[in-house]
Amino acid sequence: MALKVYLSGEIHTDWREQIIDGAQALEVSFSAPVTDHDASDDCGVAILGSEENKYWHDHKGAMVNAIRTRKGISDADVVVVRFGDKYKQWNAAFDAGYAAALGKSVVVLSPPEHQHALKEVHAAALAVAEEPRQVVEILRYVLTGTLPG
């Protein structure tokens, strides 16, 4: 068995690399949004033309990025959604809801202090992890039936 995993959410830490490195021995392929913050924010105007109004600037970028996001989530077997400490990731919550609506297996990766704020997102997930290594262990267990240790 092999898994396709989409890594959604927070882009300011190395959590994706930790999961990808930890899963090297597993039959897992990963996809993700563009994690270069400036490229992600400016892709719409860079490709489709500038906008004076910041709303339309952001809207163009969101639409172009949505092409990649929808494809990644649609193709995935498992969607991992990371909520970090620094910013409110409304887009991550949207991705989690979209994935759940498509019937995807959702794993949320979030700190314990976000439990209350994410209770509805957590309720839709099949697992809630606090550390990237726990996500790797979930993937290992799903693929091999092997417990950690």
C-alpha cells in the first residue's frame, strides 16, 4: 500500500520537512501548497496583472493558489493540516473542512493551547497530533501496522 499525503497549513516552521524526512522509509508521496510566502501572496498579480486594491490583489492570489490546493487535497489519501502558534491560519481551517467534506482522512497537527479554538476542526479529524513525529508514526502504523518503539 502507498499513501498520497497533502501537507496543508502553517508555512513558517520546518514541520513539513520533519514529516517528509521521518517518512523516507515509507511508501508515501507528499504534496503541499507553495510555501514561499511572497510567491503565494503575489502569484495572482505576477501572472494576471497588478491590482491597486489590496482586496483584489489577494483575491487573485487566492484563486490561483486554490487550483493547486484543490488538486492536492482531491488527490490525497491523507490531509495533514498544521495550525501553528504565530498566525491565525484561516486557510488551514478551510482546507481541513474541504478535505473532510470530500471524505479525506484528516490529521490535525496543532499545539495543545489551540484545543478550544479548533474543537470543531478536531472533531472532523481522524487524529489530532501535537508533534510532526506523531504524524510520521500515524503514517507508519497505517502503512505497516507497526507501533512506535
